[in-house]
Amino acid sequence: MHKIGNLKLKGELFLAPMANYNNIAFRTLAREYGAALVYTELISAKGLLMKNRRTEKMLQVSEKEKPVFLQLFGSNPLDFKKAIELIEKKFPQNFAGYDLNAGCSVPKAIKGNYGCTLMKNASNVGQIISSMKSSTNKPISIKMRLGWSEENFLEVAREAVQNEVDAITLHPRLGVLGYSGEANWEKIKELKKEVNSKVKIIGNGDIKKPEDVLLMKKRTNSDFEMIGRSAIGNAFFFKQANSSLMNKKIPLKSFDELKKEMNKFFELAEEFNLGPNDIRPYLLGFVRGLIGAPVLRNKIGVSKTISEMKKIIQEYFLNYS
Ligand SMILES: Cc1cc2nc3c(=O)[nH]c(=O)nc-3n(C[C@H](O)[C@H](O)[C@H](O)COP(=O)(O)O)c2cc1C
């Protein structure tokens, strides 16, 4: 049995937190296709305390997608404590654990002094973890990069471990580099060697083909592997990647599978009352690479309702059946 802290997990592959993508429908779909754990997109610890309506919607969780980790961002340790206490009081059953975002490198994060810029101050990261731990018995994890502009992931990891973090996700690129260059998996191996076996290491970055999960595990000794961009519009990737982990033949994604996945996605979007803007990003990911993708993209880009989007996709399926 795989575990993070006291949480038992049924597999080793996780859906990465992704802003504007990880809504309740995508997360549920990813679980159906074999993700063992899913994350919310990043949510402001401070924003939670202000009871913002958009933030409240982001806290919606379905039974089918559990376990879910809530990812929080911010920089003040006290905000994290208060935010988790609030969630535990209001929605004690929703989340299986909490994750600290120390990896985001978008301009907003730099300006707001959160995300990867937190890594500039390792002791503050330690204080945030300690604050998070003090507000719940559930597992606490951190997701980080190699550092902001200079590599210091081992220093930050030590602080997190000293404060009893349960898991560390490493996306091995510097924050200033965004997504350029390649994820340096050697660093995941270094991190795994550094920490004791109680702290689980989640390898992340550039899992582009299903076979890459096994490759990452072998090369780095990671306990879990986290998949981001490859799952956008393609939750089936989890099924393929799980086969790779089990050394089984990787199933090909057939046209029927494509239809099945999309129909399920629409069903979930309707079940959870999502709006067109919630699902548009996933759909744009879905059409990537299809015949006539630019036309589909334009149509989806301007459609105003989910039923309009559904019609566009269904017509596409009919045309090419
Ligand atoms: C559109 C998008 C949104 C993202 N949002 C978040 C986020 O909210 N929190 C976070 O920790 N990382 C976020 N990330 C980073 C991913 O979780 C992941 O670390 C990164 O994409 C590398 O993994 P991959 O190569 O499998 O995509 C985001 C990435 C993308 C592409």
C-alpha cells in the first residue's frame, strides 16, 4: 500500500495542480482513468479567509474524485494556519491533505511574493509548513522547483523536513526559467537520497509519454510521479501511464476512446454545473492534434454555452466516424 503520512493511496500517479484546468470535472475524470491523487489548482490562503465566491466554488469536491489535496499559496504562515482551520471546520470531509505552492513562477506570483519566490527564504517556508502542520492531522506536502534564480532545493527541503512535511514534489527547473529547457530528473534523485523514507518524493516535470513514468521512477527512485500538461485534454494518459508502471502493454487511444472520454467529461461538467469558461481550457487541450484543430479551436473559443461546445464536438465525431 502506498502512503503519504496517514493517507493510503491506491496508485502512484498524481494529477498536478494546474490553474484554470483542475476543476472538479477534470479531476474526477483523471481519477476515473487512474490518477491516485488529484490536486486543486492553487488557491490563495488569504483569499479563503475573505470568503470570495470564486474561491468558494473552487472548494467544491465530489465523492468520486477523493482523495483530493488542496493547494494553497501565500507567504504569511498565519494565513495558512487560519485557512486550513477554516476549511477543516467548514468542509472537514473535502480534502485529504494540503499542499504548499512553492513552485509557481508567473509574474503575479513574483509580484505577490508567493509561489517559487518563497524559496528565496527557506526559513519562512519552514514556518509555513509548521503552521500548516499545527492546524490539521492530515498530510502536508510542498511543491517546489530547484530554487528561484539559484539552486537551493536541498536547503528548502531540509527546512520542510525539519517541520515534518509528509511529501515533497520537485519540478526540477529554476523558477526564473519558467518552462524553458528540460526538467533535470537527476535532482529528483538527489532529493530522494537526501530525505528519510518517511518523507515521500513526488517526481514531476516533462512526463511526455506514458513510458516516461517508469523511466522517471527507475532513474530517480521517486515514490510517486506527478503528471501535468500531458493530461490536459487527455485523462486517458493515466491509464496508459499506469500500464507502463506495471510493465504492461500500453493501450492505444482509439477513436472510440476519444469519444468516450469527451462524453464523460461533458457529463461531469453538467453534473457539477460548470460554466463554459470552466471547461474551455480542457476542451482546447482535447482538440490539440485533431484533424481540423484550428477550426475546432476557433469555434470552441467563441462558444458561449456548454451545449454549444458539446454540439461542436459531437459534429466533429460524426464527420469523422
Ligand atoms: C496551465 C498550467 C497551470 C499550472 N498551475 C499550477 C498551479 O496552480 N500550482 C502548481 O503548483 N503548479 C502549477 N503548474 C505547474 C504544474 O503543476 C507542473 O509542475 C508543471 O507543468 C510540470 O509538469 P509537466 O511537465 O507534467 O506539465 C501549472 C502548469 C501549467 C501548464
